[in-house]
Amino acid sequence: MKNLLLLISTFILFIACKRENTGFDTDKYLDFALQQVNLALESNDDAFQSPRQIKPGDVTWSTSHVNDWTTGFWPGILWYMYEYTGDPNLKEKARKWTLPLEGAKNRERPNHDLGFMVFNSFGNGYRLVNDPSYLPIILETADSLAAMFNPNAGTILSWPWAIKEYGWNHNTIIDNMMNLELLFWASKNGGNESWYDIAVTHALTTMHNHVRDDYSTYHIVLYDSISGDVLNKTKYQGYADDSMWSRGQAWAIYGFTTCYRETGMEIFLETAKGVATTFINRLPDDYVPYWDFDAPNAPDEYKDASAAAVAASALIELSTLIEDKKQSEWFHQNAINILRSLSNNYLSDGSNHAALWHSVGNLPVNSEIDVPIIYADYYFIEALLRERKLQNNI
């Protein structure tokens, strides 16, 4: 009888794990990413300068000062590499590049990117090493982010600078969905419980105003700061006001997936599945999107590996939150399809210090076009780690 029960248990475990047996070698690409990270560390020892892009013809990363919105990704990568390897040297490097970001908690001119900056760095660090000095920094940053919430509009202000420069009164971009995780986490770990409500309200408002009927998304929604009325729906980084900017759509998949994980609200799960399905159904044959799905000159448009990496990471998590087995497997398989394509077609050949090539930062203003960008590497590594944990049932 015991042998029979053991056989049945083993069979059930096999069935439960079968979905994760994709044959995709996460360690191979994590090892390559680690190699690239170590090369980058050899060329830059200034913790106040974080990698951002590699310009055409260059080998090393061009860096940005700690006030730049992208500076949380490099320490985040170092924390992920420490998580993968357990290497104490990488832990110290992660600490070194994390500490200069403390000033983001009370920036003179704050914006919504505080989550990118602090939760990717101090947040990952606190998760992995439980350093008590990190917690108040995370909580103070969450307070700064929550202070930008406008209850009339029901969203967090994204770009204070755009009020004066463009006359965009209360503006909110789809990217802001990525920073709600900071508020959710902080509200549950010693912070103000109202931060949870702010995050939920922001997500619901974004769902109603940014997400179109076909589950594509607007980049920017402009609100009247007093009445809360929607004044306009427009773009800054996409091709057109009514187009589907690929990285913005990936931010939406990731953000609404996070919201469902943190709240259990079914409306967020349905929205996450909707924006994810639209993204997947419109992918080209190699599963890596053009910089905008509606860019008019496809297939002669630039691809955006960063959008693919963000989406792959989000889809892996989304697949774990869906109870319906067929749906779950479909989203998961598409994540693997994206990762395979990135690994086979967009991986650096080792001639520079990035893991991925061919990302697009902001094409309409001719910025960071068809180059390695740090957040592409961050989400590629995150996706690999998430897949690795699924394969190993961690």
C-alpha cells in the first residue's frame, strides 16, 4: 500500500511539474549574463555612476548619475546575480551600488520612478539579506511616492516637469503601474496602510482610462487636477496617440499582474490576461515586438528587446496565478517562446558588456535606438530566474 501511495504521489508531482519542463536552459543564459556583469564591474568602480546604455561601437556601458530613473536596475541586476550564485563578492558589489540611491527617498523633484530606483535596489537587497537599515529607506520612498497621489484624478502624478514644459496638468503614464509594487509592499511591512488603497485606486483608474476596449493601452492620460476629468489621451514614446507602444503594453502586463498578486482582485487578473493576450497575439514571428506594434514601416522597424524581456518576466508570473491549466500553460509557453527568441537572436556576442542587444528607448526623440539598455538586461535576468525557480519548484 505504501508503495502504491508513493507511486501515486510521484505521478501527481510529475503532472504538477510537467508544465515547467520546457527544456529551456536558464542556467546557460544566467551564466552568460553573469559573465557580462563581471566584465562591466571590471570597467566601472564608481557606484555613483550606473550603467544605462551601450552606444553604437562602444564596448562598455555609458553611465548615468544616481538621480537618473534607470539607476535602480544595475544594483538590482547585482542582487539577482548574488541570488543566483551566492557569491559574497557580488553581494558587496550590490550593496555598494545600492547605497548611493538612498537620496531618492526624498528627492527635491520626485517622480513616479521611485519604485524603479529604490525597490529594485533596496527592495531586492532587503529581500535577500534582510538588512534592517534598508527598511526605513524603502518606507520613506513609498511615502514620497504616495505624496504624489491626486485623489481628484485617482492617480499618482508621473512627470512633475511636464506640467511646466508641456502644460500637462496632472499626467499619468502607463509606466507608473510598475511602481505600485513599492506601495503594496510598504503598506504591508510597517508603512501606512493607506498606501495600499492608493495603489489600488491608481490601478483601477488606469484600468478604466488607459486600457482600450481591445486591451491595448494609451501611453499618457492627462487629467484636470481639480475636477479629475480626463482631458486628453496621448503619447510621448509611442508612434501615435492611438497606437500600441510595445514597452508600455509590457509595463501594463507586468503591473496588472502584480496588482492581482497583491490584492486578489479578479478585475486585475482579467485585465492582466487581456493586455497580455493582445500583446502576444500581435507579436511578429520571432516573438519580439517592434518598438510600437502600429509603427507603419514593419517589418523594417526597430525591434525592442526590452519590451520582450519585460513581457516575458510578467508572463511567467501571470502563468503561476491562473488556475485554469490550459490558460496558464498558454501564457507560460509564450513567455518561453519570447525567452528562446531573445536568447537565440538578441543575445550579445560578447563583444560588449551587455546581455541583450536591440532595444529602443525613445524613438520619437531619437534616443537610445537599437542599442543595449540596462532595463532590458534586468528583466531578462529576472525572467530567467523566475523560470529557473519554476523548473526547480522553488
